Amino acid sequence: MMPRIFLTLALLLALAPPVAAQEIKPFISGSIKEITEARQGKPFILSMWSLTCTHCREELSLLSGMVKKYPNLDLVLIATDTPEESEAIALTLGQSGLDHAQAWVFADPFAERLRFEIDRKWHGELPRTYLYDPTHAITAISGKLDRQRLEQWMNPYFGRS
């Protein structure tokens, strides 16, 4: 009887439709304008990261905790990897609990152009986080985020639910 149950379960799993992967949008020239214009008058966090960045994984974990604590947090994640790595990016975000955040990946072979559009002072160091207040005044942070500092910035806008 047990082998029959396992065989039935295996067959059901094999025939089940695949779970939709997170959409990873191509980040090209003009994408930062699209992101900010869609959020006019609203605060949000823009986080730059990469699959090859060790500290970025820690930051994704921190941001995942913030999304759970502040469900109204608007988080935009931009991977500085390539579109060919979209599957690995989606997997990493899913494992981090960030599969519902808006996600982008650099899709221009000239990454410097994209970095310049985001921030003329940014030279590619990761992780890099931008805190946009409702007027879109920006606080840029290079390196690992400090949880306390992040929560101090978030509380007035997202409050604790």
C-alpha cells in the first residue's frame, strides 16, 4: 500500500504545473526614472546587490525581516548581475523571503551607464542602499545596513503594524 501512495504522490508532483518564478525585470537606461516616477510622493527603499556579494546576502536577510515587520514597506531590489542569471536571482530572493519584492537585473553590458543614472557618485560598491523619503530626498548607504538606523528611517513612513 505504501509504495502505491508514494508512486501516486510522485506522479502528482511530476504533473503539477510549475510554480511561477518571480519576475525579474531588465534594468536598462531609463529604468530608474520609471521606478521613481511610479512612487512619486511615496517613500521606498532601493537596494543594489549581487549574487557574488557576501554582505548582500546578509542585507537581503535584514530586508526580509523588515518586510515582515513593516508589511507596507515598498522595497525595490536591483541585482547588478546579468539577465542570464535571472533564475539564480529569483531563487536567491525566494530563499530570502523576498519573492514578492519588485526585482530588476542590470540588462546593459555597459553597467557604468546604469550606475551613473542611479547615482553619479556610486562606483559599484555593494551592497548599496538608497532610502527615498516621500519628497525623494535620498540617503545613500554603502556597505552593510545598520538595523537600528534603518528602523529609525522607516518608522515615520511605514510605522509598525
